[in-house]
Amino acid sequence: MTRIVWNEQEFDLKNLKLEHGTLSGTVNGEAVSLSVVTDENGRIIAAGTTGGRAVPAAAVTDGEYTWVQWRGRTEKITFNRGRDAGAGETGGDGSVKAPMPGKILELMAESGGTVEKDQVLILMESMKLQVEIRSPIDGTVGNCPVSVGDMVDGDALLMEIVPQKEAAEEK
Amino acid sequence: MVTIKRVLIANRGEIARRIATALIEKGIVPVLPLTDKEYKQGVSIFKDCRIVRAPDNIYLDGQALVALAKSENCQAVHPGYGFLAENAKFAESCEQNGLIFIGPPAGSISLMGHKERAREIAKKANVSPVPGFSIDGLNPLEIKEMAEAVGFPVLVKASMGGGGKGMRRVDSPDALADAIRMSKSESAAYFGSEDVFVEKCIVKPRHIEIQIFSFPGGRTVYVGERECTIQRRHQKIIEESPSPVVNEKLRREMGEAAVRIADIVNYIGAGTVEFIVDENLNFYFLEMNTRIQVEHPVTEEVFGVDLVAWQIEEALGTVEAVPQKKIRGAGHAIEFRIYAEDPDQNFMPSPGKILLYREPSGPGIRVESAVATGSEIFADFDPMIAKVVVKGHSRQHALERAMLALENFVILGVTTNREFLMRILSHPAFRAGELDTSFIDRYREELKAADAPIEPEWLLLAAALRKTTGKPAQLPDSGDGAGFYYPPVNARIP
């Protein structure tokens, strides 16, 4: 899952796939697809159709932001740090950190256990909201310095996931 | 004929690039001051120029520019537009120091620089300025009476002003005194002069200007008109030639009026006479710009001339006068000024670093700029990024090409007015050529970015692009951070 923030709205993106010139995925539970044009390196250079033609698309990534220009629109889109496999900036980092200060309600994975990317690891409560903390990568649970009932600060380390080399989704 | 081997460009950005190219074409070495912070990005853009490091305020420091031109063995100075381009003292100082000022004589600049005097010159040339009067020496009652005679609404304007600074619209006599007071203080702050005047406010005005060129021996020609009616904050953002409303007869009338004005001040070189045109196509003299204009490429595209080359040839003494009957236009050209600014925030400048920059190209597309991926748009200079000039065989054709050119212009990392320009381009009133200077205000709501939510397809594409595009390109480090004034940095050109 990738969490996307645009104009202060959050979106969940799942199952992003590019096959036979069609980009597909699920945005907030809705299945979406789009035809794209790729260059010889597999980079997307145009997408969609207006009046039957592809419209050039351009993008540049600056940290957690990606600027995209497409179809008469330029947007600066935020991809949450540590949750996104894109752009390679998170690499194999398996640190699971608290997104905000709060209380640990439940630990749903044990040290040494195998977990999958996006699997729920921890349930936290913050400002009366329950928040699921998911695994950023496939791997095994290593260090887990917190226990149920602990109060943690924002950005506190909650769990370390040791990556499985063969599990990297990125080519 | 004089020998010119090196010319100082007393300017920066796209116009410096435009002038540099024209000089190089003639085998002249452009000498260009670059401030410390501009050097890093400028060095690759101006690599074919002799670059000199300069302090931050160089473009407004006439003395330093003259000294630089002398020490760099320049024979002439090209001022471009803005900065000191219409500063008679600078032109004079160049002349006194044996440097050719590539522009009109200091005398013409100073005559036309004072708006009230310029109006008198227009009257002498039998061209009617917008009805109005100088408030100099009048008491408040007299001002009120004269304003009523002109007819409300009126505009209070700074005599030395420009760009809408020090300008106020007044709809009733009661508001006049306040407007004059504010205009005076703004004028003093911006232009160092409290002189203001009152003029009739033309309702639904169009801003149409005539390009002129005065060849030696007093042979002045007009090179068509430019419609510059689409403005925001009293600054032009779209200019086109020909104007959708100017016919052959009006063109000749306006052109001949402009030539008469230029001849009275013994003009030399490129200049522009600006007119306000009302709904009934009456035209009134507004002002004369004694320099090359930002929007000059529009005229060049339609008339197949090179105005900057003419300026240089005029300085060299090699320019060949073109008779009026040989000045013939064909087709239609439109210029769009791309700014780092936010149309949703009242066009506030949005300086910053351009993370990705790709200019459009193709038949009929000309881009004037001096930026690249990694360039910064600085807060302390005009935030214009580039000018896109499109040429088509008709207005309709030019509009089609413009849409494609703007769509294919990639500028990421700073907020720009690119999409705002695309929305103007799609607006039915613009397409129909129904323009007046309040166009952007009037259609403010329609020209706003659609408040539509983002389509899921958009986010899907964004995520996919994020996976396949890299980090922003970094400018190569120049390795030269020394903040000296004028040390030679690139190889000396013999």
C-alpha cells in the first residue's frame, strides 16, 4: 500500500501494476486503469487519451514530493515517508516508527515472526483514533522495544523489520 | 562605420540571452555581468559569452556598468529592457565615456520618460493623448473642476511611473483627494518624484502598441501593432500581432501617428508607441517606450525582421533603411509570458528551484528563456521564466499551436501561470478576440483552476511516475565560490 496525500486529502493506493501498456491499481478501494506510453527504458512518458491521443506526462521527485504535469494540470503530491516503495529513497529500511504520539494497544507480530509488506504489525491509539501500523517491507520481526500499554512519542521506533533479500518488489 | 568588438549587456535573464545571440551572430563578443548567485546557473546558459562576476546590485548601478564596460574594452552597451534601459543619465554617462549606448539618444529618452512632457509631444504630433491634465500648481478645487470636465471615472497616475505603480482609479470627485495623496507617496517611493496627473479612464480599453524603428537620417518606419490587452496587475502576459480589431486603415493611422511622434524627438532605433483604444476604435496616445520591448518577438515573427539585429547594426552604422512599403506582415503571432507566480494567490511570485524544465519545440514555436533544469527563480528579480511565441498562418492556427506549446512546456518545482494561460487560451471571449484590459478581472471565476477533486487516474499515474523518475538534477558545482567583483572567470577571449 502507498499512502498519497494531495491537497490535504489522503488516498490509499494498492496493487500498482503496469502490464501491456496499461497501468492499473486500486485507489481508495476503487479499481482504476489507464493506458500509458513508455519509452525504451520503461519510463512512462505519456498517458490517457484526449480525443484519441496520449497526453505527455512529466514528473520529478524531490524527497517525499513528486511533481507531476499531465493533462493541463500540475500537482505536487506527497508520498508518505517510509510507506512508499518508490524513488528508492526508503531502500530496505525496515524501521517502523510511530506516525504520531500515542498508546500501544496491541502488538500483532512477534519477534522472529515472518511478516509481509502492508501486514498490520501494531495497533496504536492516538487522539481517540485507532491507527494500524503496517510493515513497510517483507521480512522478519527483529527488535521490538515497546510493549502493550506504552505511551510513545511521534517518530519513536516501534519495531525493526529485517528485510528478506529476495522479497524486494522493486526490480 | 565604427568598430565594435565587444558589447556589455547591462541586463540579465532571457533578454540578455536574446541580445547575446544577436551579437554573436555578428561576430561581436557579448560581455555579461553575472551576480554571484546567478553565476552557477548562468555559466552554462551564457557559456558563449565573456562572463564577469558582479555584485548583486549591478544591473541598477550605472557607474559600475560603465566602469565594467571600460575595463572590459567594450565599445558599446546594450541595456535590454527594464533596469537602466530608459534611464537618460545612464545613456548620457555611456556617451560621455565614449561608449555607444544601443538605444535612442539620451535626449529622446528623457523627453519621453516624463509622461506629461510626452503627452505634449504627442499633441504637437497631432496625436491625441487620453484627455487629462497635470495637477502641478493647481489647488484642490481646480483639480476637482478639471477632473469633472474630463469626466469620471478618472485615473490618477505618476508622471514618472510605469507598470501600474502609483496609479489609482477614481470613480467620484469625493475620492479624488485621497487618491492623489496615495499616488504621490507611491510615486515618490518608486520613482523619486511626486509629480502626478489625472486622466480620463477609458472604459473597456484595449492596449495596442506600434513598433517603430528609426533608421539614421530620420527615416522612421512602423512595424505593425501588438495587442497587449491581456494584463494582470497592469502588466502584460499575452501579446499578439496583428490585433484582432485593427484593420489596414487603422494600422496606417496609428502607425503614422507613432512615426510622427518619433520624428519630433529625433528618435533613433527601436521604440514602441503605446495607445489606448476604446470600444469605438478611437486611439489615444499613452506613452512611448524608448527601448526594445519584452514582446518584440511577436513583431519579428509576423514581419520577418530582427529588431535586435537592427539595433546592433544601427550602432555599427551598417543598418540599411527599409522603406515603409517593404514592411509587410504575414500570419499571426502570440506571445505568452510564463511566470513563477500563483494565479490563485493574486499572481504572487512563487520563486524557487526548477526541478524539471523542458521547452516545447516544433513548427511555429519559439521560446525565449535563460533557465534550465536546476535553475532558481530568484525572489529579487522579475519572476518571468520564459516567453513562448507561437506563429500560425491565422489567429486560429496560432491559437492551436499555442495550446500544444503550452501543454508540452514542462516546468516542475515552482508554481507557474502556465495552466492559467491555457485557461485564458480556451476562454470563448479570448478565442473570439473580445478583449479589454479588465479581461482577467472580469472572468476571474471562469479562469480559476477547476475546484474538481483529483481523478484517481491522476494519482495512479503519479505513483507510477514516482517509481520511474529520479531525483531532481543537480547543477554541476562551478567550484568557484569566490565573491570578488569582476575577476575574470572564464577563459579570456582575445
